[in-house]
Amino acid sequence: MGNYGKIDILWLDGGWIRPGLKSELERKEWGLNERGRANYPNFNQEVDMPRIAKMAREKQPGILVVDRTVHGPYENYRTPEQQIPVEQINTPWETCITLTKAWSYRKPAEEKVKSSAWVIHTLAEIVAKGGNMLLSWGPTPEGEFPKEVEKPLEEVGAWLQKNGEAIYGTRITENYRDSTTNTTWFTNSKDGRKKYAIVCIKDSEIIPVTLKWKGNLPAKGNKIRLLSTGKNVSWKVEGEQVVVSVPKDLVGKKHRL
């Protein structure tokens, strides 16, 4: 804590650590399941979190401490793993999720890498619900990125270069999704002057002639701009939906807008 400059977060992956518990009653009181304690029935795992947090904050005032899944004074934000909260929640949180099957490296024959579309859609949902996305994959035994993750990461990076305005530094909005389809997610700019709609198109689908969503309809006279081109697009309201015309040069393509 004292030799690496400013440190913002102490992120401890030890939510299963508890004092040694001798009885089933004690285990129930701590809220532990059999899987969490089966291998350590009598082993004292107390690491004295108050002492660790105190030492960390003496070296790094204002540091965030994340003692995972241990609800209390050292859980500055929640860290749901491999899942996303069903609804928006009003406390800080971060989804920890893998690009591959596991946190550690596996040989290509044993592994399945998720697509860039999956990452973008997952990121849009997380940010619209007010969270942060921690995306992980295991390095090879040589400490290198597996070749299999390069393509989806490059595609996500290219999408963010054009559309990052709708992700980075944004704020949540009360109507954060099109509840009829769950394929469109909404965010607000930090100053509240802009609203962003992220329409998710599946890998197997091509970009259609029009994009539609329900909720967060623009007011008459407002403009809708496509972030990837910076150009305004035509739109109209039909009933409870807004219908946006996609530029002709993008219709039928499979790449991300």
C-alpha cells in the first residue's frame, strides 16, 4: 500500500472467509452453505478485516475496500459474480463476469469465447442498471492473452471508440429499458441533457431498415443522432413507439452500429 503511488481499491476475493465454526448452528448463523464450508470444517480462517481495512486506509486515505459478499462496513460496493441484477439497485455495484467459461486459462479445445455482441449487450444492460462491468479471461501459461480473445476484444474496442459516449460517465434513467423486448437500454448523459438508446442486434441478425423502441420517446422537434456517424437520422412516433430510419449504407450489414 505504501510503495505503488495512489491506490483506489482494495478488492479482496475472500468472501467465503469466516472464523472457524464448530457447529451447524453457527454455520447457519453466518449464512454459510455446505459447499462454502465443507473443506474447512474446523480451520480458523479469520483474517481480521477491521485491522486490514484500518492499515490500508492509514496508507491510502479514501481507499475503497471490497470484502466480497460480506455485507457490512467493508463492502463499499457489491460484486455479483457471473450474473446481473434483475432490476436497477440503488447501491454501487460491479458485475464480475468472464469472456470465457472460467476465470483461469483453458486450452482452446476446452474453451468457448463469448462474442463481441454478447459483451456489448451485457455491458449496455449493466450500465443502464447503474453498474460497472469487470470482464475477465485467463492468461496463457506464458502470461499472454489467448489468441481466441483478441477478435472479440478488438471489436468491442472499435464499438466503444464510436459509441463510448453512451457508456462512459453516464447516469441511469428511471425508464432504463424497453420492457416489451428487453433489447433496448437507455442511459443519460452526466449533465442530463442527452438520453442514449442502445438497441441490441443479435449475432444472427442483420441491421434492419428501422429500429424501434418503446419508452423515452423524444419530444417533438428533438433530434436523434447516430453516434457512430455523428449524423442525425429521421424518426417518427407511431403509437407508443419511436421508429428510427437507419441510413441506407448500414442496412443489411452485420457489424455493430
